[in-house]
Amino acid sequence: AQTVTQSQPEMSVQEAETVTLSCTYDTSESNYYLFWYKQPPSRQMILVIRQEAYKQQNATENRFSVNFQKAAKSFSLKISDSQLGDTAMYFCAFMRPYTGTASKLTFGTGTRLQVTL
Amino acid sequence: NAGVMQNPRHLVRRRGQEARLRCSPVKGHSHVYWYRQLPEEGLKFMVYLQKENIIDESGMPKERFSAEFPKEGPSILRIQQVVRGDSAAYFCASSPLRQGPSSGANVLTFGAGSRLTVL
């Protein structure tokens, strides 16, 4: 079974600064997909960024980028130029490769990020 | 184009009552997933359904919990004889039909969740 570990329960960053959230995972699969989801106080789950394991290039989405280290099974999220609206819980998630139908996600326990003035 | 709609947003039940949570997927999405989030925890997979079929219910408790996705209407997550430990946020997500190995990851679209409180 796959497991996803987020070892930082809480983090704080000042507005305009850069912060990195850590995520490690365990799997025996060689191809898979990794995601970061954001959950603001509204509780809505919002996709931030995704990475396909067979792609060497790290994914980027505007101020959000990942550092994907496949051998180390590490998938960290970097938020640049942090904004107050980035305050949220951030969840790392793993999806197995195509098995016919399922697109089941396995989530980590989350990191609560607080952006301060 | 509406996203995933869940209702009610908040539901309060007394121990022993039944809870019914509804989920309308994104228009055109044929797959529905239910996840449960206990306080201060991540989301845990419960069940995966297609229209009129349960595909994977490996995360569902064996008793009191059931789910359906009828041909017409929303998906329903039903919890009978609720207990305090059922208090949680229940999230529904939907995705389109996955076409094959080269189609990449299915991105799940989540609803805003239904928060169940059992008194």
C-alpha cells in the first residue's frame, strides 16, 4: 500500500517570502502521479499542482513549483512571493498508475501554512 | 459550468439517527468518489462509484455505511445509526471517464464538503 508523509504539521512565512513544504511517499510503482492540494478555511479542496513521475522536469504553476526527487521519493512544494491568500492547509497526494478505472488518491496528513504580514 | 455540488453543507444528527449526504458531480463526469476527513487529519478514501455501480468500496466501514450513484440523480452517502465517531467532513469528488494508460492522471474535482456533527 502507498503511504504519504508530511512531517511539518505547521509552518509560518512572511508575506512576499518563499516557503517550502515537505512530502515523502512510499510506493513500489515506477510510474505514478503526485499532487498538492490546498484547503483554505472554506474547506474547498483546490488543486495546486501535479507531477507525473515519468517526467524529469519539475512542474511549475505561477508562484508554485515542486522539487521532485524520484529516487528519494520526495515531492516538496515551493511557494514563492507568499501572499495572505496562500494561508491554508496543504495536502500532498499520490495516485497510482492507470489500472483500468480507478483514480484513487492517497493523502498525507497536511501542513497548515500561515502567511503573516 | 457548475462544479461538484454537495448538500447539506452542515448536518447535525443525534446518536442513532440516519445521515444522508448528497453529491452532484460535474456535468459529464461519470465517476464519483467519497472521502472522509476527521479533525486534523487528511482525507481518507471511502468509496468509488460509477453510474449504478460500486467499483471500489475498500475504504468503507463494513457496517452502517452505504453509497449509491443511481442512473438519475445525485450520489448518496448514507450513514445509519450514527455514532459520535462519525463526526467528520465528508467530501465528494468527480472525474471524467479515464480513457487508458496514455491518458495521464485523472484530476479529481472536489466539492466543498458536508460537515456531519453527531451529538
